[in-house]
Amino acid sequence: MRREDEGLGEDPLNGADPLQDTFYRPAVKARPPKPEHYKVISISMYLEDIEQLDAMVAELKKRGHTKANRSQLIRHALSVVDLESVPKPY
């Protein structure tokens, strides 16, 4: 019978892996810090409203606003909306 402390000798898998630093370096991806001047949000819109928004963005681009996008147009609309003119059902 064999005693438990006898065996094949030192376990090669116990301890540091000699290939770890050579072949198996974990990919370290530094995440950029989260911006604090804006947040990404999600809103629901009717398909017709999205089509209208996209058409307006396309028109702005035709007029030379090459960086126009949905967010820019919505931000502008927020800056000029008259709350007194908004109908009650909305």
C-alpha cells in the first residue's frame, strides 16, 4: 500500500504556471472614464415620429449641417419648446 504523502513527486500544476507570462497574458482593456456631462437614455417613440425625426435630420444634412443627428435635433427642440403651447393629451 502507498502512503498519501508518497507519490510521483512535485505536482507541476501546483503553483505558478511558467507559460502564464509568456503566452497567456490576460487582455487588459482600460475602460475610459464615464462622461459626466451627459447620460445615455432610452425613450419610446412612435414609428411615424422616428420617420419624421430622421427626415428632419436628413434635411439638415442636405442644408450643410453635416454632423446633424437625432440627439442634436431633440436638444434644439427642447431649448425652444413653449410649454404653454403643449396640448393637454401629451
